[in-house]
Amino acid sequence: MGDTGVNTLKITLKSIGIDIKLLPDSWASWGTKFSIWPAHLVTACCGVEFAHTSAPGYDAERWGFLPIFGPRQTNAIVIEGTVTRKMAKVVKVAYEQMPYPKFVIAMGSCAMEGGVFWNSYHVVRVSDIVPVDAWVMGCPPTPEAVIRAIRMVQDKIEGKEVKPNIRPSQFDLTKLKPDKPQRPPNPPHRIEFELIKDINVCKPMPNVKWELGQKLVDGFKSTLGNGVKNAVVRNVNDLCITLDSAGRLREAVESAFKLGFDHVKSINVIDLINAGVFRMEYVLGSYMNKELMPVLLTIYFDVPRDEAKVPSIIDLYPGADYQERELYDLFGVWFEGNPWMGSNFLLDPDTPVKYPLRKEYRIPSLKGVVVER
Amino acid sequence: MVMSEREVSINVPVELPTEVKSLFLPIPKNMVEEVYRSDEYLVLIGPAHPGSGHMRIILRLKGDYIVEAIPDPGYVHRAVEKLAETRLFVHNIPLVERPTIAESSIMDHGYVRAIEELGQLDVPPRAQYLRVIMDELSRIGDHLYDTGILAVFLGHSTGYMWGFGLREFIVDALARMTGARITVSFVIPSGVRWDVHPDTLRYIYNMTFFIEKKIDELGTIFTKNPVTVSRMKSVGVLTKDECIRFGAVGPFLRACGVEYDNRKVRPYAVYDQLEWEVPVADEGDAYSRFLVRVEEIRQSLNIIRQAVKNIPEGPVIGSKLMARVPPKERERVAKDIRNYLFRLLIGLTLPEGEATTLTEAARGTLLYSLVSDGKSNVPYRLRMITPSWYNLRPFMESLKGYRLMDLPAIYGSWGYFPPEADR
Ligand code: SF4
């Protein structure tokens, strides 16, 4: 949108078709140039360097660049990095709320092509959402680079040619002596998930001696009886129990809770697509019991992929609530008893895939050759 | 004058406004209806708000007291866990540090430790010390960052300037060590990229004194400022029991009186060889959550000084990796892996199994579970749980029962960082 400073500061009398200027052009553009006030819209991690731009180290206010909170009082947006599908709507709304004249600076390689996240299912390009006036490259760009982009926008307001104001040093590649041909390093990407039937996640380390662990393992074996397929000391401070079905989870978790494991460190799903199961993993820990503090108790069990139903444990461990909801979002594992099942949590309702972390959903991968110089 | 009382009924339409659908409110429809019929109301905070990164909080208010807070995260969900399955083990290092870019070194460290545990790689002591120095620098940087954001929340822009002004020194130190201001990617499996010059270490050593002095000055300007104190004291209180039940981690857990720090409880690198304390508070309110972190900055400065003093000489790349370097190059590569990084690490395939590492990031426990299938040179599954994701639930709980105007103070006190939480 070519609407920059000058030609918008006017009133058009539609009926007679006369433009009445509020200010002389040069005044208007001069004023706009030194009052670029961006909306505070930290879309992702580039915000850290953006904050440095306005901090004492670089102090972009010297160029009249001052972040303001509400979009209605601002005339610029700095898109600070990745824009996700969920955020894209917000960016659009914020942009539409701003009064004219308005400018967009897209910051970071994520804003251009996705950067590190180029093959993510939840990332969009900025240029598809709002018109961009200046791009800043880097991951994250340095504050100097952001300031250069501000200068570019100022040039644009003044109607000058918009070009980068540093010139990269150039040299003639054709004159270089050709390097001796480089052998690409050994196969860059070897993704052999199709061959994987099962992964032995409970492999004990050799010669581990840990008395408390052995005692705990024996305790679990006796309380859970034949519900335990396998219980081993994987490493010092690391126990591993495999249950035979999801039905035994409550029992196991309750007995762990009684022992003093008072919080959940992680709930995880490993998708073993060729075996047709999800391997559920619960990692429990303790804060109150001094002896158990360093211990990690890991509980594994398999559930069928096509009917992944697991009892929820949020009545014992309310802290696990959001992890359960997250895993429902990403894998479609249904936690029976969690009232929020069936609704989106992290993902945008428009995400093209359902349950994106399942293995059958393949995202493009950089299988190309990496050549070292 | 006596007025007779009589009941008047006003016909208020209770159809749901149509916006409810277009706003994608992630709450059950009957809850909206219920609120609409009663004398409560819903307030949406965000997604665009003065914090760092974006999230939406849906508040159910009675008067101006918060009855319920429902989070709507995911505005910065970038699928790190899925992308990790398409990249080499080493390529994931820059990826995992993106969610918490302000403390990138700690994020790398946790991930790399998972690789080292699975692959049984050794790390030489000098590299361990360098990692500790970098981690603690990042921790200070991150706490200063949170201080700045908290100040923005409280409308105290001087605090912001101080936080970020001081952060500039940390960033500078990182740039001198690694060449990158923020995204360092310096920790690699079995060591660090290159050795750091003694002059740089001396600079860091001297800088710690400067920062300590400035933290004291910041105390008078912001930390002990009566406005800060009165806005943050006794709001957002969580008891010790609640903190554990809802799963708070890191400084926020320690602010409730639980003395748990992964660096002490499950020591890694050389933390068990250095002397330092774990700051703990008992109040569990917003102010103590902030004070614990200010105190942690001092402890980190202390750790850095000790590490710089005690750092041993030697290689920075482990012997297992060095065995694959041609002998005449070994001396150079042991100090600087450039030119050999890809050759040594690109084909890295880890044995089948799973490794779980706990790392103490600035905002708390950082968990990586790395599953390798033994055949691919990419992870089969990487589970990454960041401190802010743990802290989201206790954060929501701490809002309940307080007033709407306390929300900025409570939000700032949790240092909640959406890119980190959503991954
Ligand atoms: S460009 Fe880099 S720093 Fe910026 S948002 Fe993307 S990943 Fe983060």
C-alpha cells in the first residue's frame, strides 16, 4: 500500500473533488518521519533485540522511534519474528486498527520465509498478512539493523529512494581459485522411522548400584503385582516401570503419590507407528521428600493408536492438566476425566492438520546435502 | 422522604453476542452463557498486551475480583518438537534455543546433555567451566530481562531502562565469547565450539563487580521503590502446598519455600564443585517471586567469579570426538572445532534408548526427553518442557481471588514468556 506520510494528511471533498491539505507536504513528512511510534506487538523471540533497540544501549528514540502500547495511537508495526497462524489474526486486527499513515517493518528471517521454522505447520509469512515496508534480516537482527530499517522507512516517508544505507563489500567470485572439490560429509539425513518397530526406552545402564532404587522397584512390583511388565533401575536416581495396560496407570500413580512423588515432571507420547501403539510416558518427581528429591520415576505403558484413551491424573496432580491438554492437541490422546478434552488449546482452530505430532503427518525436511567449506 | 420499595424487572436480552464465535474463545459455550446470565462478566486480556510475547487470559470477574482465569496459549506455538524430528542431532541446537532466546546457552546445555547421556560422550573440564560461565551469564541476562518487563507492566519505564541497560553488558560478554549477541549455539555435544581467550574471561570477571554495584543501585530505584513494593506485596499469594500441587518450578517454587534447585539436587557440569546458595523465600507472593530472582543474580555473579578463577587449562572437545580427528590436526581442533564441526558431528547417530535431563533454566526446570531409535541421525522424538509451561498453571491459580488491577503485577512476577511456554 503506497499510502505514505504526505498524501494521506489531507481531506478530500468528494462532492467537488478538491483535496484540502492539512499541512504543507514538507511539514507533514518531516513530522511523520520523526514520530514513528510502533505498536507493541512481540510476535516471537526477535522481541528481545527489539527491546534492546529502545533500551539505553541503542536508544532508538533518537530517531523518534518510541514503542507505544495500544495500536490505536500508533503508526507503525514492527513484526518481531515468527507469526503463527493464531497470531496472524491478531496482527491483522492490530494493523487495521491503526490510523493512516502506517508502516510495517518485518524483523527477522522468520518473518520473511519462516527462518528456522520454515517447515512448521503453525507458521505463516508476514507478507501474506500485511504489506511490508522494510525487511530486517538476521536471526535475531541486531539493534543496528533495526535502526537501519527505521532509517529506510524515514526515507520512504520523505519520498526518497528506499535502499539499504550500507553497502556490502563485494568481490568477484569468478576470480577465486576453485577449491578442490569437497566431498559431502556422510549421509546428512538418515530418517528411518519406517523401519522402527519398537524402541527399548528402559535400557538399564551397565553396573548401576543404587540401593534405594532397588528398594523402590521391589516395592512397586509387590504393590502392583502382575500389572508391572518390567521394573528396573535405569541409572542412579532414575527408575523405570513398564505397566501392562493403561488401566493400571491410576493404581501405579496412586502408590507413587503415597510414597511421596508429589508432582509430574513430564507426560510424553512416543508414537510407535509400526507397532500401532502410542507409548505413554509419565515422569514423576518429589519436592517434599528429601530422599526422593533427585529421583525420577518414569512410568511407561502402551495404548493402541486407533483408540488412545488414558485415564486422567489431574485429581491427584492438578499440575499435569495443561500437559494433558497439550498432548490431546498434538497427538489426539484422550485423557478420560479431563473436562477440557475435545477442544483446542495450543493449536489454532484453522491449523491444516489435526494431531500434527503423529508420525503419519510428514513435514518437509531438509534432506539436501550440506557441503562444508 | 420515604420511598416505597418495589421490584422492577428489566428485560435484558441474554442471547450470546455473535462475537463470541469469531473470537475463538477456547472456553465451553455454556460457561459464556452462565456468565452472561449472572452478575459476573468475562474480560479478555490480550493477546496483544505489554508483556513479552503474547497470550490471552480469559478472566471471569465478580465486581473486580477474579473468580476464574483461563489461559489461551499457543500464539507462539512453532512446533519445535515436530521440527526436531526432521533435523540432525546437531542441527537441533539452534532450534531448541529459539523458544527462550534470552537464555539460549542454558537451552543448548540441557539438550546437549541429553545427547551426551545417550551417546556416552565425555566433556573435558575446561568446557564444563565455560558452559557454567555461559549459563550463569544467561541466567543473569534473563532475570534482568524479566525485571525490565515487570517494570513495563508496572508502568515504571526507568526500571525497564535499567534492566535492559545492564543486559547490554551480558550480551556484550556473550558476543565476546561466542561472536553472537543472543543466539549463541556455543555448546555442542562433547564440549564447546572454541576456547575463550583469558582476556575475555578477565573482562567477564571485572564486569561481575560492575553489575553487582548496579544491582544495588537498581535496588533503590526499582526493587525497593515504595510503589513497586506496595503493588507487589501480598498479591498473587500461593502457599507452599499449592505451589507443589500446581507444579510451579524454579525461582517461583523457591519463593514458596521449597528448596529445590536442579543444580543442587541433580548436579550437572561443575555446579557441585562451586560454592553458592539457593535463595529461598517463604511468602509466596509476587514480591518474593521477584526478590528471589534478584538474589539469584548475586549468586550467579558469585558462581561466575569462582568459575573464572578456578577454570583449568586443557582442551575443550572431548576425547571420544577427538579420536576421529587426524593426529596432526588434534592440537588445533581441541581448542577450536571449526572446520571439523560437521565432519565430526553430522553423522552422529545415538544408540537406541531414551535420556531425560533436567536443567535449571532461569525460570526453572527445563526438561528434555530425547528418544533415539538407534538407526536415524535425527531424534525419534524430542520432548521439551520449558519452565514457563510448567508455571502457567500456578500463574493462573495465583490470579484467583485478586483484583483486576493486580493482574499486571502478578503477570510480571511470574516472568511468563509465551515463546518459551508454547515452544
Ligand atoms: S528470526 Fe530468529 S530470533 Fe527472530 S523470531 Fe525467528 S527464530 Fe526468533
